[in-house]
Amino acid sequence: MATQADAQELAALRALSAAIGQDPHLTQAAGGNTSLKAGDTLWIKASGTWLKDALADDIMVPVAMAPLLEAVERRDPAADQPQAFAIGALNPRGLRPSIETTVHALMPQRVVLHVHCVDTISLAVQADCEVLAARRLAGIQWAYVPYRRPGLPLAQGISERLRPGIDVLILGNHGLVVAAETVTGAEALLRRVTGLLARAPREAAAPDIAALTALAANSGYRLPIDTEAHAVAIDPDSRRMASGGSLYPDHVIFLGKGSVVAAPGEDVAAVVRRRGAQPASILFPGLGVLMRANASAGADAMQRCLADVTARVDVTATLNYLTEAENDELVNWDAEQYRQKLNASGG
């Protein structure tokens, strides 16, 4: 770090990152990232690491900001490989910077927080997101950025919408970005914006654990880690939304494309036969969810996220789903395959 003040801010950012990472309504699994600009260096969360581990592990990576921004300006594909801009002498573990490093570099403020807030995502998947957000964020300097793949395409989308004074971004089908000159200021802005965007979830009946346990027996499937995950299979509106396709990138990365819903009378074996593969999760209408036995912790976190998001979406809303091409570019993207590998290994 350049100064003692920078070191103190980075310590404060680690503490805030850990707190954000402990809240499943703000971020899930390896999703979300935080950063601090110290002179010409951008310290940002490493790809595949979890914010909740920010105090227990060294998850921040130093990046040379000027050449990265020059690459974004040139639309150089190198900007999609932020590890090329990591400062090796300060990165002994060789961690990769977040795939969303360019988002943080583009924001002029010193501290940037990017979260996958379920309240924000529940708005960001609706076709009327921009109109609804404008009502809720009156008095906030914010911008809406339509969905682009994380990385250079998203950076370009942000560049097109960024104006002087903007310190809040709503990313279509993705999440929330807030920025400030201090960690304290960024936290206060995050709390203010998420409070303004908060939406009450629809209530769902309790899962039928006995029926799910019977379905899971000798099937290669298990109950999810979080009881809250079941709601998406129990609430008819949430289930309808989930069955329509993929709503945001991390769902595709950790759970695959869309959601698999069992037909009436189907057990796990019947679903697997019909699909020709073992999906990461199966929704059993009215009963709850089963996860593949070897599903990662990230998959469990994202199954909970799906329930939390869909429970907050307006039941009459038109939804923007990721297209087949958008699904495919996420599944086949090297940066995301790296993050999946780390997640599967517990990284």
C-alpha cells in the first residue's frame, strides 16, 4: 500500500467485505466484489474467493489501473483477462483479479462495492426495472446499465451510461454497484440504496421434508443446505418464473441454464432420464428442492438466491431472461470456468 491511510482503508474494506459476504441477501457464494484505489493501484477481490472470507484469508489482488483502463478504452480483448494487469510483486499467491475488475476501475470513486443484492436483482430482471428504480431512487445519482456479459462487454456498457456524479449503478439481470471516496461512505450509500430498493417477499408454505427425504433416498440427491431454498418450488409464481429460464449470470455459472421442474408423478430417476443428465437441482412442485449430492456450496447458495429473488418479483411483471447466446457465452467463458474450478475445490 502507498500510505498508512491506504492501509487503514484496506483494513476497513476487508471488514466491510466480510460483513457483506455473511449476508445472503447482499451476495452469495463467490459472487460480488469490493475494491479500493490506492494511487495507481486497484486492490480488488480475487476471482473465485468469497467475500465472507475477507478477514480470514488474503483475498485482495493488486492491479495496475492505468494500463487496464487504456485497454478498456481501446476495446482491447486483453481487458477481459484482468490477471494480465495484476502486480506480480504484490501478488505472491498468483490470484486472479475478479472478472469484474474493469467495472471497479471505471468508477472514479476510491471505494467500489458490487453486490448481488436480491432486492436489486428482483427489480433488475423485470422489463420495467428502469421505471420502477427511478421512483425508488429519487435524489440518488444513479444509472441503469442493460445486461452485458461481465467483463469487457459490461465495462463498455457502463462507459456508455456513466456521467459525472454517478455513484450508483443498477446492472440489468445482475446486481448493484455503489461507490464513494471512503469505506464508511460506501457502506452508508449501500445501506441507503438497498433500503430504498427493499421489497417484501411473498410467503411460501413449509417444505415437505418427509416427502423430499423419501425422493432423495438412493437417488444421488440430497436436501439443500438452506431451508429457504425450497420456496421457489412451493410458491407457484416463483416456480413459474424459475421455469422460464436463466435470470442472472451466477445462476448459470453455479446451477446451469434455467431450472429443472419435475412433472407430476416424476421421481428423481424419471427427471434424470427425461433430461439425459443429472441437473444440479430439481424443483418438486409443492414439496421443495433437491440438490445433486455433489453440488458445490456455490450451487447451494445460488439455489437459495433463486428463491429469494423470485419471491420478490412482481407477479404480473414481464421478465427479461438471458438469451440462449448469453447463456452459452457464460458457460463457455474461460474466466467463469476458472471460478467454477476454484469453487468446486472450496476456494
